Amino acid sequence: MRALGSALIASLALVTSFVAAHQEPKTPEEIEVQRALQAAAYHCAPAVERFTAARKRSWARKVLAGRPELPGYQELFNAGVYDDEPETLPATESDGQTLMGCTPVSTTKIQNNTCVLTPVTTEGPYYHEAGHLIRQNIAEEQDGLLLLLDIGVIDVNTCKPLPNVLVDIWQANATGHYAGHPLPKPEHVNTKPQVGGKRNGLLPPFPRTVQEETWLRGAWPTDENGVAQFTSIFPGYYTGRATHIHAKVFPEWTPHENGTFSGKRLVHVGQFFFDDDINIVIDKMHPYTENPIRNTYGRTRNWRDSLNIFEDSLGPEGKYNPIFKMHLLGGVVRQGLIGYITMGVDANADIDNWWKG
Ligand SMILES: *[C@@H]1O[C@H](CO)[C@@H](O)[C@H](O)[C@H]1NC(C)=O
Ligand SMILES: *[C@@H]1O[C@H](CO)[C@@H](O)[C@H](O)[C@H]1NC(C)=O
Ligand SMILES: *[C@@H]1O[C@H](CO)[C@@H](O)[C@H](O)[C@H]1NC(C)=O
């Protein structure tokens, strides 16, 4: 698993925002709290990096086990290979709590927040309130590039990994369709994407017509280390939107006998992205080349994402990164990729589903 070059490095995904991010901070006091939360994120960076490094080592063992012929195999197990962060900070004591190397709370303005929240962004029109299965492999029969997802969740109240919360994800297939929403209604067939404005490039959402489809949708609880891992394919694109994967986090949910669940309390709704450099590579691979808008509207770059969703995901200060940190699973891209991301959520939050259209 080699890093994909300097352009793809980065992406500390512990992004931030106000608890109910869809309520824009307005008063000077609210804006001040927001900015302090943002600033606090930096203090958790070493903790997040160590969290990610441990997860990478674990994947290396899993993926490469029994394949010692791969070049570079042995060196992957050498100490320091995954230490992206040169310094390991000691854990600090504050208010009787050990905070995984985060700056003690007393030095930040927010007394009861030491990490920050990943910005809440719209859930969009393609979520299914019911029918997402509790499973790790969400690919079903969909063709595409193997993509393993390693999604870490940290509680911003403690700066510690958050076990046993349900991470619920959904994404488009290689040619930009969501399960259940395959074709536009007849009245939408000739609709053109909006030109200009916040909805630039967007078509009306395709309605759900195939209720029973479940591919590229699924949810899995975080393990004792606060991580949920999934097997999927790299998502395709559709008009107006940067390539992305949606996520919700439920600390409380009811599993059903048929394998689905009902979400109860919700602490996060957001979207993850990929570096445009990797999107460009995968755009040229089959079946991504079959995307019906490839030669018309083309893929929307992150910076042109409609409704400002990518920009909003960076947080108001623009210093955070909702982009997966990608690594190759084998010697070449076609053998698949693994994407790491860490979310900061407020485990005590109770937010509404939110679709701003
Ligand atoms: C601390 O937490 C309480 C309860 O969650 C909240 O009402 C208060 O605004 C928080 N204080 C700060 C400075 O964030
Ligand atoms: C994506 O889903 C649509 C709708 O089901 C389907 O027509 C298309 O073939 C799928 N793309 C791929 C690459 O399988
Ligand atoms: C699964 O079970 C739940 C709860 O009983 C039910 O609401 C839902 O319709 C079922 N889904 C399917 C696909 O049968």
C-alpha cells in the first residue's frame, strides 16, 4: 500500500462546524464559538494521525497476508512506515481526563469541546429512510474499481474513538446512478442541467422507481477502535456534483430481522470526496468511461460542486479536508484502493435529517 503521491497526501478529515451546522452562526457570540471550535481541531491532529496509522498497519496485515512475493512487502511492517506524523505527542491530563495528545481544554476557549465536528452537509435526495442493510460489503453486482473504506469516528467531546455507532453510507455506481433511482421520469428525460447559480449543473433528482434495489447502500457499526470498514467500488459521477460518498452516523438504531435497520438518534450527515487527481485517473478506466455524461457535461470538479457542498465540507475557515486519504491495495491502481477518513462527531448531538435541495 503505497501512498498515491504528494498531491493525494493530506486530508485531515477531522473537519468542523457548529453542532447544528445548518443553522448558520449569526450573532458575534455564535461566530466566535464557531471559530474557536475550528481552531481546536488542530490540537487533535496528532491523535487523528496516530489513529489512522494504526488502521493502516492493520489493513496491510490483512491485505498482504500470504502474499509475501509482493515487492516491498516486508518493509511495510517496519516501524515508522505509517507514521505520517513525525512527532508522537504524549497524552495530556485535563479535568481528570486523558485526551490522546490533544491540547488541554483549559487552553481553548471552548471549555467542553476539545475536538471539532465534521461539517454537516445536505443528505441530498437519494437517501432511503428504510432498506439500508447492516453489512460491510455494499457492492453487490456493481462493476467498478475495488474500493475499501476505512471510516473512523471520533467523539469531539473526548477526542477519543467512538465505538458502536452505526455508519450508514450510500453512493452512486460507476456510471452515476443510485440504487432505486435508475432513470428519469418521461417528463425529465429532456431536462437540461441548470446553468449558473448555486444549482449550476444539477438536474432534478431522479425519482425512486425500483424500491427493492439496495446496491451501494449499507451501514456497519464502528468497532472497539471507532472504525467501520466497508467493501465497495469507486463511485461514478453525475451532473453537477463532485464525486462523493454520503454518510450518516447513528449512535442509536433498531436492527430488523430482515437485515435492515431504522435509525433513531442521528449525530452526523455529511459527504466525503476524492482528490481530483485520483478522479482523473479513474475517469479513464472502464466502466467509468461508460458514464453517459462523459462527453457532454463531464465530471464536476470538487471546486465547482453545486450547492457549495464541497466548500461547505471544508468548514467555514477552509482549513479542513473532507477528502479520503488514498492508498493502493496492490501494485497497480486496477487492484483497488483503500480510502481513510476520520469524522469528528458530537456523540450527544441529535440532529435533523436535512436536505436543502
Ligand atoms: C458546553 O456544553 C453545554 C451543554 O452541552 C452548552 O450548553 C454550552 O454552550 C457549552 N459551552 C461552550 C463554551 O461551548
Ligand atoms: C448503474 O446503474 C444503472 C441503473 O441501474 C445501470 O443502468 C448501469 O448499467 C449501472 N452502471 C454500471 C457500470 O453497471
Ligand atoms: C424490513 O423490516 C422492517 C421492519 O419490520 C420493515 O419496515 C421493512 O419494510 C422490511 N423491509 C423489507 C425489504 O422487507
